[in-house]
Amino acid sequence: MQAHPDLPSTTRHDRYLTGRREAWFAFAMTFALMLFDFIDRQVIVSLFPHIKNEWHLSDKQLGSLVSIVSIVVAAGGIPVALIADRTGRVRSVVVMAIAWSLATISCMFTGNYGQLFTARAIVGLGETGYGSVGAALIAALFPPRLRSATLGVFFAAPTLGSVLGVFLGGMIAAHLGWKAALGVVGVPGLVFALIYLRVRDYDTVALTSAPQRAGETLRHIFGTLLRTRTLLVVCGGAAAQLITISAIWSWLPSYLNRYHDMNVEAAASTAAGVVLVSALSCTFWGIVVGRLTQRTPRNKLHALSLLCVTTCAIFVTAFGGPYTGDAQLMLILIGAFFMNCTVGIVAGVAMDVVHPGMRSTGAAVVSLFQNMFGLAVGPFLAGVLSDRWGLQHALALTPLCSLLAAVFFVIAMRSYDHDVSRIVAAVRDVTPIDKNDRVGTADGVTSS
């Protein structure tokens, strides 16, 4: 049996779960918080030259200030998603947004590397699980035919947030100092967290064969996820591609400052433009690949493998070839258009193969791989390579990880149809919460 989750359908299930207006309000708010999540996370990369000069840090130490956020997010993502799936996604999002915003503001009061490293770890603790919980909510509220497109747009928010974080960091630092830049960007997240209370959640979906006891329920959930081969293989591909992405995002401002003789503000603005291109491309590839593969959804994975190979070829040429000046910047821009192709589509594939009652948890598995083995590795690895061979060689070597990503996506094609067919019936059981309870009421895990 083949299932086609992105095919247009005339059934009653191919519609908005809570209504078009409420679904798009939820999407807008979830997108906005994801935007500020990554503004707060990435603002620091444009400040590397200031921090390096004032505190005399190595590139490895600078890279660790980015990587620690991803490590903490990865470590806590699954527990937070489990809680969100069982107690409500909206409540969880509000608590997370308040926590990471306050932690970001606290960064401006640090006085040395150790204090800043600790504060950045707390930022990661607040951001833990947000992307996976947000993706699960969007996947449930929108009809399946819009899943790749909406998740593609949603997962453009990290890139767009990185653009704004880099740009705002350079601009604020130029006028108020680099510590002020670390604190100012944390305020908007507090405001959006309170507005998010108006988002309508959906009821927890019963796990058909799940037992009642908590320990047995956890074993059931993780046993099911671990048997979903497509999910695990796609996680590997997503992480490998994110090594390339995170290395470019984190080190391009410093590269432009060191090798193109740009001042810190100009380097941040130029790097923000490059990241903006990758933000737009995330949406572009989510829509294009989703539409081109409607008849055979597993071909989304084939498309991703080709895009990853293209990413590798362009960046290896840009940083390892003879190109300099404007020619090199043009190649970097072209590479940016391809490199962020995986994010939204991978999230859609994960939602295709995971039971609706486990979607936050399934998305958290993807997030764990992406953060621990992708976003955390890229900045630190590039920093280590830079200390040894120079930043240009580091940025020429890290894109080779995109080739590994391509291999993972090809392998995932073999199991996609089988894994989708196992959860199609469960999608029919997804229902919205009562309109009188905007933040939802936990139903718990039931048997049926």
C-alpha cells in the first residue's frame, strides 16, 4: 500500500483542523516566536570580533558560544516534547519563550567567557523543544496538502532570524556596544509569549496500542519511533547538511572581516544578506519540491540528495578555489540559495511517518539530531579547523558533510512508503480542543 500524504484530497480530513483563520493565526505566532528564537541564538556571531579583541578568545572558544545552545537544545528536546504531546503544546511554548527571552537579556550582564558561556547554555535550555513542538502544532492544524509548504515557511524562520540576529547585532554593537546587543534582542520574545496564549491547541491523540503506565508508555513511544527507519535516516541527513549551514552562518561575518577587510558592521550586514538568501530559499524549495513530488512523495528525498550535492560543489569551489572578491561573494550567495533546502522538507517527511500522538516527540528526535550532530558541530568544527589551518580552509572543508547528507536521503527513499502507510488511519483521529479552552486540557494517554 502506498500513501500520498501531500496529495490533494476531497475527503473531510483534507481541511483546516480549527478553521482557516485560527490556523493561520497560530502559524503567524509560531513563526514569530521561531524568528526571535534564532535572533537570540545567532546575534552573538556578529559580535565575535568584539569579543575576541576584548577577551582574547580562540576561535574554538567563540564557536563554543554558538554550539552550547544547540547541545542543550538537543539534550532537552525529547523530554520537553514528551511533556508537550501529553499536556499541551501552547502551554509549553509560552513557558519556553519566556525562559529563553529572560536568559538572552541576562547575557548583557556577563563579565567573562565563563559567565557568557553559562548564560548561553541557559538560552538553549529555554529554547529546548520549541521547533519540534511548533512543527507538530502546524502539521496538525493545516491540511496535509499544505504541510510541506507551511513547514517550509516555518523553518525559514530560523534562517530569517539568523539574518536579523547578525544584522541587529552588528548595528546595535556599533552604537551601544556589543553587550547591549546581547540584551536588547531578548525583549520582543516576552511580548509574543503572552500573545501566544490566544493560539488554539489540539487534543492529545490516543496511542491506539499504548499501555496506561508512564514507563510503559515511554517505551512504546520510543520503540515505535526507533522502528521508523525513514525518520532515523532522514535525521542523519538533516544533521549532516546542517553542519555545512551552521558553519557558514556562524563564521561568515568573521571571514569577511578577516579576508575581505570589512569592518564589523559591514561584515555583519553582508553576511546577513547571504543568510537572507538562504531564508528565502528554504521557503522556495519547500514549495517547489512539495508540488513537484505530489504524485510520488518519496521523491522529495531524491530531490534533497541532489540539492545537497549541489551545495557541496558550490561551497568547496567558493572557499577552496581561486575566486576572490566579488566573484567569491557571488558563489557564496549561490551556495546559500541551495544550502537551506532540507529544513522544511525534512520536517514534513518526519510528520508524514510519525503518529499524530507522537508528532512533537518525533519532531524532537529530528531536532536532537539537527542540534547535537548538526548545529552544534558546525561552528565548533569550523573553529577547530580554523585554529589549525585558517578560516578559509575550514570553510572549504566543512561543506563536504553535504555529500554525506545526500547519501542518507537516498537511503531513506527505500522505507518512506512503508512507514507512511502505517500511520495513515491515525490521522483521521486528530481533533481540535474546545474553543473555550485556548491553552488546551491534557487528555492523557488512553487505550482504544
